[in-house]
Amino acid sequence: MSDETSLPADVIEAIRSNRKIEAIKLLREDRNLGLKEAKETVDAYVRQNPHLEVQRNTGGGLGRLVLLILGLMIFYALYKKFV
């Protein structure tokens, strides 16, 4: 297997951004690896460096939606008051 400690910067960035499939594709292109070997290399790197993998955003969409609706309500209230 390849040296997992020296992955290219774009592969590491893809891992940090939770784009594991993209990281595997980039690694395959960079090192001319097969799919299985590239996946194993990325998986091993993630296991050795768990701090690089960003936590998935769960539930953030609902909070943004509430803020958007609240902002629109405030905008509408100000519009009605001054127009």
C-alpha cells in the first residue's frame, strides 16, 4: 500500500470537507492507483487522522430556515410600516 502519511493537499482538503469520494478520485489520478487501493489509503488516513474529518452538519438546515423566515417577517413588518 502507498504511504498514507503523505497525501496531496487537495486530497486532504476533500477529506476535511466530507467529500471522501472526491478524495479517492483525486488520489487515483495523482498516484495512478486502482479504486480499492485508493479507497483503502483514504480510509487508513482518516483512521490515523480523525481530527481531519469534519463533523457532518445535522439539523443546521432547520435553524437557517427559521432565521430566514424571521428575517422575512421583520422585513415585511418594516416595509408595511414605512410604505
